[in-house]
Amino acid sequence: MKYWIFDFDGTLVNTEGFFDQCFGYALEPFGHKIDSSYIETIRHVHPLNIFDGLLGKNDAQIALKRLAEKGEEVADHMKPFAGIEEVLKTLSSENVGLAIWTGRDAASARKILQKTNLDNYFEMLISGTCVENNKPNQEGLLRIVRSFGGPQDHHVMVGDHHHDVEPAKEMGCVSVHARWKDNPHELPEHIKADHQFDSVAAFHEWILKQLKDD
């Protein structure tokens, strides 16, 4: 497996709890209170349009600005999952292709990557603002696979959500369900990942075996 593609939130970086803070701050002036269930319903929406269903055009732009402000503030407190950097070091030492496919906007993803010192590991980042159709549409993943080249089953997609696993399976990539955050997302019954890991350590061990077998 020559190409490794990672989701961002909940896979590389532990952002649990920060979404509620950021969205709460963004919507505070408008009297809206949302919870994680609402955030789940807008995962597929373009990052610049996430407030369109709640607010008018002008208020939505204000909310986006406030979301970015709060995101900048909390980025200082975000950290990679324990062991993730060791995983990336292992993969980098083998000269494999490394990319990120995330539903969040590119600007915030790059800021967090820099603050967590993970930015130098990846040669490509495709975000929700880089494509017309956000996850679970295959557009972003397809761009990465085409850029790397090679057979699709040489590409591994690692993510914590069925929006990562399902498009990977549909495209013929190897799918890995990352279940190492405190409250892992359960896949729908009809979606089965090729592999799943409850800890970064177990995932790392599997990677070492794959690299040895290759």
C-alpha cells in the first residue's frame, strides 16, 4: 500500500468538544443553540454554507467570521492523538504518499496542522473548500487518488466516520475505521470497513506489518 489518506478531525487531531464551543460562539448573537446532532446533519454541506439553513445571508457571513475567530483561538489547545506523529514518521520513512481529505475548510485545517507540527508530513490536502461536493461525495478522494496515481487498492483511506469509509469502499480503496477517540462513531450496519482499530497503537502495529509484507 503506497498511498495513505487521512481524515482530519477525530482521526489525526482530537477536536472533540471544540466544535460545540466554536459553533456556540458563532451563533450566540442570533439566539441559536445547537448540539452535536445538528453538526452531524451539516457534515456534507460546503463549509462556507453551513449556516445558510439557520440564518439570512448577512447573518450567515457574520457567523462564519465568528466561527473562524473562535477556531483560531481554540486551535492552540488542539493536539494530535497520542501516537499519531509516530505513525506519520513511520510512513514518511518509507517514502509513501501522504494526504489529508477533510470536510472542514482548508484555512482552518492548515492552521491546526501548523500548530500541531503535522504539516510537514503531508504533500496534499483536499478540504471541503477545495471541491464543489463535500464528503461523503467521492470528489475529494478521487482528486487525491488521481494525483497519486496507481491502482485504487493501493490507496488506504483512514477515517473515523462513515463519510470516510463509504466513499473509500465505493472507489475500491482500502478502508480503515479509526475508533480511537473517546466516543467513536459507529458505522451504519450496511457499511463495513476493511479494517478497524480501537487504538493508534494497534493501527501502528498493523502498518508496520503491511510495510514489512510489501
